[in-house]
Amino acid sequence: MASTAWMAVPVVPLGGRCEVGRTKGAVVSRGPRNVGVPASGLKKRGVGRAAVGQVRSMDPRVAEMPENRPRPRQYRSPCYVTKDNIDTDQIIPAEFLTWVPSVPDEYELLGSKAMAGLPEGLYPEPYVPNNGGMSSPYRIMIGGDNFGCGSSREHAPIAMGAAGCRVIVAESYARIFFRNCVATGEVYPYEIAERICDVFKVGDDCEVDLTRDVLINHTQGGKEFKLKPLGDAGPVIDAGGLFPFARAEGMISK
């Protein structure tokens, strides 16, 4: 799948804002104007010291939203491993789609239900702990073929990002899911030619290096796996999603 597939994401700007919600049954986008600008980059985009301080002192849940979270070039974490055809109802069941991601409490709740639709018989280890946890210890998700198939709900990558996932590495993605990952700025959806979901185990100590486009499995002696570069999609995710990227590039008014 081409890395430029994100360009066709349908979005509905409402009053210059960009959050995910529902209007008359259709998913629309609206939310804060400073979406996509991490605190470390605010000054570079012409935002004063007072605004930088507001980002640093904000609600921790808001600080982890795509528009504000740090964007390191390496992510190291235990990995979670799934197989083929993981659909969006398994990623976030439909009963939770009424939650609005721009509301911190509901964003956190979405994260607590990430991957809640996976069959327990095949995935006995829950992605988010069943002990009342609101986030996952697994920041790296390993998948097989056709990850994110099913309905085109934007809540799927949002739930994963809210749970703490930062990178997905899969053989292939459903086209709309890939676009939604990029448009929301929630997760980096890397493709890999090798079928690693059959050899990686849940809890393996993994690292993704975004500068080198490499996945490293430290549990397997530091073995490296080459990833397909994200191309034009990478800077959009770095910015926190489609709208903040467009504003930063002067495509739309700030």
C-alpha cells in the first residue's frame, strides 16, 4: 500500500477545530487549534513562552494527546503480538464509539478499551490489564496481514494511541485504517516484509528506530528487521495529524 494513501482521508473542518465526533451518524473532525505541536516545538512555530508553559502544566492525559505528546525518534517497550485480519471492532468495540476523544476523561476511557474485542481464547494476555488499568504497557504492536480491516472508524487508532501504543509493525494494513493512523497522528503504522508475528512473543523487549526505519528485538539478541519507510506520512504523524500538519505548512490558516 502506498504511503501517500493518507491524502484521501475525508475530513470535515468545523470552525477551525479538529476532534473526532459524530454528527447525524457521520464521523467528523473538530478540536483545538494548536493540535499537533509538542511543547518542544512550540517556540519554533511562533508560540510564546506562556503557551509553552501551559502545555507543560496541562492535564497529563491532554499532554499525551497527539497534538501535545513528545515525539522521540526511538521507542523501546515490550511488544504485543497479534495475527492476521485484526478488525476495528476488535481494536475498539462499537459500544464505545460514543466517547469523544477530545474530552480527557473519554479519551482515557477509549484507551482502557483498546483491543478489548480480541477473543480471549486466542489472546489470553489482555492488551490493557484487567485490573482497572487505563493504559497498556505495550507501546509497540506487532501484527500480521490486513491489520485494521472492517469498518472505517477513526476511534480505532485513537483508542490505541490513548492506551499508549506508539508504533504498529504489520505485514499490511486496511487502507482506511492506515489513513486514519496518519490523519489522527496517533500511531506510526510501519509495514514489514517479514512475517514476524509468528516468531515474536508478547512481552519481547523491542525497539523501533524511526530515524533508521528499523525494528530491533532485544529479546532475540538484538536482531534487526528493516521496515518500509513511512514516506510522506511520517511528517504528518510527527505534526500530530492532518490538520496541524496543514496549518504548519501554511495550507490552511492557523
